[in-house]
Amino acid sequence: MSTSLRPAAAALFAIANIGLSQSPAPRPVFAEFDVASIKPTPPGAGGRWIRMQTIHEFTAKNHALKTLLAAAYNLSPQAILGGPAWVESDRFDILAKAPGEVRPTLDEQMAMLRKLLADRFQLTFHREPKELPIYALTIAKGGPKLKESTVSPDATPEGPPPLIFVVSPLLVRLPGRNATMADLASVLQRAALDQPVLDQTGLSARYDFDLEFTPDETVFGGSLGRGADDAAKPGLLAAISQQLGLRLAATRGSVEALVIDRVARPSEN
């Protein structure tokens, strides 16, 4: 009995093989947003965030230019210096459309945000080392309590960033997935704490962990108030020690600050 394929079957086999042999489509170059609007935040607006709403729609709500720069350049707001008073006091909402048909990674989002801020705010700046109060992230006595991530290093970069705070007045959660210690230091300094956080753990792997703590006036600018005295979870510094085996120590250190040279209020479009 012949094992050769009939003509129709052979054609289907060839088409299937062509499909399998094709390389994945290259990721688009996320150099800048396709379109973007920047408007003053309405009076009395609550909440503050920066996130992708869909694979195309990027939003920032209720942000000062200073906190937008902190996100875009991965800095603590305290490491952004200079500029007029409105850089810290005025709030803006951004709605922008990302190009391509895949969700940009966090790094790609921030690259487009940097370009947008430079263009619309006519922003120029320089870098300058400054001695500032900082938190040093180190390993606590007894060693780290971290589980190395099982996510493949070749996994696709699309999807949410590895660390996002889940916030309520009584409990703050930080589920870390495939996160580095640099990721942890970054999210702490940009969102939770009022000083730069420097990773001095020496840990280079990626980890999965769950951090839970009761908020007080020292985190998120005091916006959540203080949790109950009999709360089930400790405050941030104690939680990092007890749950992660790490330590946050207040000290001083050299930080590469961003110093604003020129800036102007943006046009809306």
C-alpha cells in the first residue's frame, strides 16, 4: 500500500508546514504614542494611577509632573529637583494610544511617556549626583525568605509589570511575580515611600512573593491614614523583615538626581 499523500492532502500538509516555519511577527517599535491628550485633573478628583487600560490605551490620572517624571525615569519624587512650584502642585490626566497590536511592556510604556513629557512640557534637564536621605534595602539577619520564580526567562514580556500595589485603608498587598530586588526597590520608592530606595541586597535572581502590611502615615504620603492598632498585619518595615527576610534601613546615600532646567505647562493636544 502506497504511503504517498494524495494531492489535496499534500497541499494541506505543505500549507501547515509553511505556517509552522514562519517566524513570529516582530514587536513594534514603541518610540512614541500615536496620539495623546493632557488635561488638568478636575477639582476634587480622587485616586491616582498610571496603567494600560487595554493593549492600546495608556492612562495617567491625577498626577503632578513630578510624579510623572518619577515613574518615567524610575526615580523617587524626592530625587527630582528644580522647576517652578506648579511642577509639584498642578495635577494632570493623560490619555494616550500606543501603536501596534501588542501590549507594550512597562519599559516601553515609560519610554513613550518620557518622549511625551519632553515634547508637551518642553522639558529639559540634567543629571547630578546628590547626597539624600534614602532607604537601603538589605538582607535581614537570618537570610532572605524568597522563593525563586518558576517563570521562564524566555517568557514573553507582555502583560502587567511584576509588582503592583493592591491598596485599601486597612491592608496593602504587594504580590510579586517574577520580580527582581531592583523591581521591589523601584516600586517602593516610586509609590509607597517618600525617599529613594537603593537595592543593596546583592540578590540577582527573580522571585515570587506576597507582601502584606497595614498602612500608616509613613506610606503613600499618609493618604490612607493609619490602620487599626490591633491590625493582623504589621507595618511596612516590619512586614518586609518578617515576610521577605529583608531590611529597610533609613540612612543617607548618593543618588543620581534629575534637575529640571526648563519646563512649561502643556497644551492639551
